[in-house]
Amino acid sequence: YQRRVHGASRFTAQLLTFQPAVPITMGFQFVMHLSLSAVPVSIARLCAILDGDGGIAKEKPKCIPIDRGYSCIVEITSSRPVCLELYSDCRALGRFTLRDRGETVAAGIVTEVSLT
């Protein structure tokens, strides 16, 4: 069974924040570390903040606060396609970290890939 890996420049992810220095807003830029690659990405859209049970606590928030441990759904874009998979299909290519100025700000899993 052979399957091609997705190459996408836009995807949706679930993030868990690690107390970022500033609130995460739309347009915020990070370096995404996925497998062995480091790719500059930006937050295209903040979809929702999740509560402890995985339900939606707030839709379309203006920012993700600087407190530790927020779980949220975001849409991420990159300037070039990145090889990734849904976390449910391939754990290694479906998880990543976001770093800003040398510090890990969030970890995430890919929940949806936009192939266009």
C-alpha cells in the first residue's frame, strides 16, 4: 500500500500553548519544526479556544492569552508547501512545535489539510 504525503501551504491545527511572551494573534509569525524541517509560518485565522473537555469555549477569539496551557484551533499558512499528514493518519508527520525567538511557544497536531 503506497500513499503520497501531502504537500500543503495551509492547514488547520490544534495547539497547546506553553506560556508565550506575548498573546498569539492573527498574523503572528513563528518557525514551525516538523520532523526534520524548520519552516516559517504565520497564523492565518484563530478559529476557537477549547475548554478542558475539548469543547469550544470561545469561537473566533481575537487572541490567545499568554497564560500557560491554552488549547485552541488555528489555521496556519506557510510561504511554501510543507510535507505533512493528519495526526490521525501519521503521528510523526502530524505533530509539530512552534518557536519564536528561540523559545518553544506551542505544540500542535494537524487536524485538517487544505490541498489548494
